[in-house]
Amino acid sequence: MKRILILVAGAMLATTAVAIADETKKEEATPVTLTGEVLDLYCYMGHPSTAVGAEHMKCAQACIKKGMPVGFVTADGTVYLIVGKDHDPVNATLAEWAGKKSAITGVVMENKSMKAIELVSIAEAK
């Protein structure tokens, strides 16, 4: 019985150590600035060749205001899901930026093949 308790306690300590290490890693993440365009991911997935640029700006702004997921595409074609810090919504903040060249600053996260950026700030690209 003692052996089982020791094994369970050891497993709990190991799990706690991993969780603390993951949280520390997130806290130490350095924000980066990416240049590209805010887009609504629904249109981007449905018709990617016409879902970017000034021609699609009004549609993208309307979709983002409706609550569609917001993304960011860089010049090299990498697409990021934009998320708010502490689960805060970003749509109201980012709708006006759709279809415009912009610079977004945030912490990049990746899970398997999905990339996201936790929004810190956005400004006009120079």
C-alpha cells in the first residue's frame, strides 16, 4: 500500500512540475511583431483567392463584426488565428483593420500545425 501511495505522490509531483514549467514558458514568451493583413477566416477558408485586400475589406469587416474568427496573414502566406489575452474578445478591436496592411504585436503560440498570436497591439504597417 505504501508503494502505491509513493507512486501516486510521485506522479502528482511530476504533473505539477510539468504544469509549472509550461506556465513559466508562456510567461517568458517574448512578443513579436508581424506585418500582414487582418482577415476573416470564414471567407479566407471559403474563397482564399478573393478574401484579402482592399476589394474584400467591407465584407471582412462585416464578417468580423458578426463574430467570425479573426486571422492574420503574413507576406509569406503564414496564417495565424488572433486571440485575445486572457480570453478577451478581439473582433471589435480588429474589424477596422481588415483589408489593410498592418503590423500586429503579440505572443505567437503553436499547437501541432495551428498557429495563433495573442494580441498585444496593432498599428499601421510602415
